[in-house]
Amino acid sequence: MAPTEQKSLLLESKFGDFALSSFPVPKAKSGEVLVKIHASGLNPVDWKIQKYGLFLEDFPAILGADVAGEVIELGEGVSESQVAVGDRVFFQSPYNGNDYGGFQQYAAGEVATLAKIPSHLSYDDVATIPGAFTAAYIGLYNVAPLGFGFEAPVRAGARGKYAGTPIVILGGSTSVGQYAIQLAKLSGFSPIITTASPSHSEHLKALGATHVLDRKAPLTKESIKSITEIPINVVYDTVSVPDTQKVAFELVEAGGQIAITLPADSTLEERAPKENKSFASIMGSKLHPQNVELFREAWPHVTALLEEGALKPNRFEILPGGLNGIVGGLKRLEANAVSGFKLIAHPQETA
């Protein structure tokens, strides 16, 4: 039986501060389960929502997209053949209501878009997956202008389909970058060229990158030609600041696509149609209606991919203090002081 009250980290208002507060425990609605959260992942979008007033209009708001925990109640219409009380599960919060956010001790999750945790993985392992994996998946497999429109490897006969097609992934050590590399490998892309600090090179190659280039070195068409003569038609820019967008724009040939996770640089956006290039603006959330089908396609396969070893979680660091550690963690993300690993909070350890 769930308690009626819990500790939650609330964003008090648009552009406001975070505050730890008592808040009602949500009820699982039809097609949902109630989860006791043991691990919550932090994402850059969380500090951006606070700083820039993105997406949300109803406050106080509970953020946190990455949720891992134990099922404690089943909502109406949920059978034990789907998920049972006591199952370890993980899912992505859609940022469409406080029932679902990860920065609290209990949250509701939609059964159709959650996955069971394989026995060899911890709550912390899988809390690195939801938001970043989904952003990578949507960027690669949703239709333009929401993604590249490739056929997803979870579809029958599609694994390895793009053998011999090169792809460049800028920011390979980011959480999104690490999952984009792994999905690109499943899809058969080769070479898989990424940028990162040299300290991350071996790890990214283990995930599937064929070439890891120093992110501080100039990246041009000429440097890519030393790897492949095949023209570059797709670049996934997981960093998406103006400088990396410019690099991506210059790398792709006419007819090429650039996936970005932040708004397009206005100058490049103006140039794009004149040079027959296009941007795919990635929003890895169910807030976008056209993403819902992709969520429901991908999530039933995640457990099997993890068990197979075809999908590996990010490395992680656990923040001390439960929910109290999140604000400091978000400040580190904003300062770009986190590289190659995910920050994880344990809500149940909140004093």
C-alpha cells in the first residue's frame, strides 16, 4: 500500500526556484502502474526548463524524465501478464503532469511505454536510459522534420539495413550520443564517426563507434575523407550549440540532414533551403503527438536489447542526499561539468 504523502522536488514557478516539499502520492490511472522510485536520472532539459521557461505552464511542477523503480500498484485494466506488483521497471516521464515526474518518491507510468529491468542491471543502470535513448531513437527513426526517417532496427528485417552508409555523431560521450552510437550500430551504419574527448575513445568504440575524433580538433569534409570517400548525408549533432551546428552543416552534402536537439541557428536555418540541406529538430518526449507511435514501437524491445547486450546503459555517478542533491547536479550540467556519465539521484534517501 502506497502512502498518501511523499517528498517531492518542486519547480515552484516559471523561471522559479526548486524547493523540497511534501506532495500527494499520485494514483495509477487506467493503463498505468504506480512505481516507488529508487533511481532518477538528471538531464540537461531539466535546468533548461527552469532557466528558459520551456514547455510547462502549470506550476508547481515536478521534473525528471528518467524513472526506475518497483511497481507497487496496478491501475485499472493492467493485468499481471503485462506487469506485476514487485516488478522492477523503468520509463520516461512525458512532462505532462506531476503524476509522472522522476524528482519525487513515487510516480505513475504508462504500461505501454515502460520496460522491465533485466536481472543483471540495477535501478541506477537503467535510470540512465529513458530520455537519452528515446531522443536518439526518435532522431534516427522518426520521419522528417522530426528525425532522419530511417527504418528502425526493431522492425522485422531492418537490423543492419544501412550497412556501408556513413554517419557522423557529434558529441559521442553525451548520453544521447552514446545511445545514438549503439542504435547506429544496430542499424548497420558504417563507418560510425563521432567526436569526444580522447579519454572517452575506448568506451565509445566499445559501444560501436568505428572512429572517435578529438572534439577539440577541426572537423571538416577533408578530415572525414581520410576515413571514408562516401559523402556524408546525415549528422546527428547531440550538442547542438551554434558552433557544432555549423560544423554539421558544412559536413553534409546537398540533400543531407542534420539532427539537432536545440533550436536551429538562424543563419544556418536561412541558408539550408538554398543549399538543399535540412534540419531535423528532435524532441524526445511524448509531448509531441507524432512521437507517441515511436515510443510504443521502441519500448517493448528495450528489455530484450539490454539482455542481448546490444544496448548498454551509460556509466553513472550517484548524487548524495536523495532529492536534495538534484539542484547541485543540475548546476553541474548547466556548467558543462559532466562528461561521459549520467547523474543519478535516489529519491528514497531524501532526509
